Amino acid sequence: MNEPLHLKYRPQQFKDVFQPHIIRALTNAIKNDRVPPTTIFCGWSGVGKTTIARIYAMSMNCENRGKDMEPCLKCKSCKSIINNSSIDVTEINSSSKTGINDVREEIEQTVNLSPMPGPYHIYVLDESHKLSSSAQNALLKLLEEPPKHARFILCTTEVESIITTIQNRSHIYNFQRAKKDDIVNNLKNICEKEGWTYEDEALDMIALASQGSPRNSVKMLDQLCADEIKVKDVETILGVSLRGLSLDILGFAINGKVAELLRVVDTINSEGKNLVLVLSQLCSDFENIIRLKCGLTVEAAPETLSELEDYASEIPKGVLVKAAKTLVDLQKSIVYRNISQDLVLEAGLIELASVLKKDRAG
């Protein structure tokens, strides 16, 4: 049975993850023997919190780590963590073990035992925001006076759900969404290792659809189940819209063709497109137009670049900024599931057309 790509290519060293600001702090902590008792990793789903927690744990206990604090991956401690057989590193899925008894069973019974062979016993609590109040308070008692060899890493997408008293005792690191170029390069690397061919625009589409999550991008690549990664497959299998749809929206908005904009919404629905991804592509194109307007370089297919350049030359910079703000507000509004997404999108596109056409005319 083939291993899922997101597990097969899960990073095992700091150099393979896309959080340089956090890696710098973590490696300095290990190098200077100042690893804090409690650390919180917070941020968007799939950006590497649990992965980096594992690498951090490996580096702490590695018998032969390098000067750059990278784990060797070969010593007994590293191998046991890679194989999920380590007695020094305990990973707890807090989404299923949420109660006070779970904390006592998983942590209290082992926290005072001496680690072996590494110097630390490390507890990684994934989805830690799902711990109940009683469980968090039980954990707090451990964090107030932990054994010298104990280290706790809490991974969460909702740091505000972790009680303030735990936050106050922790070093908190905010994970950023990965840059599109980093995600694309990672996908290219995987394709090359798997012996797959790919179209550059197809990988661009996957990277954009992942919304900054390396894990999600790899899972999407795996979902295609093909040794040729093509634009048409990304569009039909993943439901990701081609850039052409975004450029159509821009053209209709600039020329004030409101009826055509509303037909675009119908097209998005009838073809099963993802509204959020369509807006993400539209925002990306707007960003590129603004970059071109400022004389910066933009990478795109020749025909796409030509169209973006035309828009950049047609629209005044001030109008572009106003239109971009309209798009940002629209993107924020569309995430609310309790209201009609179609209505929000239609209203937002009409406003976008109004901004572009009216301000240009003035």
C-alpha cells in the first residue's frame, strides 16, 4: 500500500519547513540550552505546527545533532521518534482526549519518570484548544512546577481558547502561512522524486488553492492520482478555477458589465467552483496588477501577463488601491456560512465594478 504523500514527504529537519523566524528562535533555544518548559505553536491549519514540534523534540534529544541544531535522523532517539516508538516523546491528540482523566493518564503518570536515552521527556499536545477547562487547569498545575526534564509543546489553531494562565507561562510562536513560491517549489520537488511531469500553471493553482498550507497542497497533489499534473485535472478534480475566470471577472468589472458579472456567479455554482478560491485568484491577479503598476516583475504565462499588463496600464494606481480594498472586504465577508455566499459575491462584484468604472471615468 502506497503511503499518502503528505506523510511520505513530511519534513524531518528544520531546513525543510517554511517558518524561518520560528526556526531561528527554536534552534537558538536548543543551542544555548534555554528550551522553555512550555511552548505554544499557534496558527493556520496545515502550516507545520505539529511537524515542527516533532523536529524540535528530535533536536532536543538527538545524540549527534549538527552545529545548526538539525537532528541527525540516525541515532537511537531520532529513529524512535520517526518510528513513533519513543518513550521520551509523547504525542497526545487533544481532539479525542479532552478530559481531566486523559491528562492524568497521559501525563501525570509518566511526567516524573526519568527520560531515556534523551535528556528531555517531551509532551506534544495537538489540537490543545479542545482540552476541557478542567483538563487545562490540571495541565496548569503541571506547568507551574514541572520536573526539570519535562517539556510541553501545545499546538493549536485557536490560541484564544487556551486559558490565560497557561499562555502566561508559555513561549508563544505564531506560524505564518507559507509563501506561494515555497509551496510550488515543494510540489515540484515531490513531482520530480515521484517521476511525475507537471504543468507549471497546475502547480500554481494548487498552491493558491491550499491557502498557504503546505500539507493541504500536498494532499491536493495526491488527490489527483496522476503521474501527469495538468491544469484541466486540477480544475475538474479539485474544483479549482482557471485564472481565465478571474480575468473575465476583471474585464467585466472594468467595463461595468454587471449582468455578465452575475452570470459569472451562476457559472461558478453550476460548475462546482469554490467561491473562496475564485476570490483568492482574483486577489492574486489584483496583486500582480498593482506590482506591474509599480514597475515590479510578475511571473505568469505570456498571454496572462499581457492581459495583466493591459489592465495595469488602463487603471490608475489610486483606483487599483480602492478596488483592492473592496476585494479584501468581500473576501472577509464570504467566509460567513450563515448568510448567502451568492448574495455577498454578487453585491461585492457589483461594488467592484462601480469602483473601477466610476473612478476611472472621474
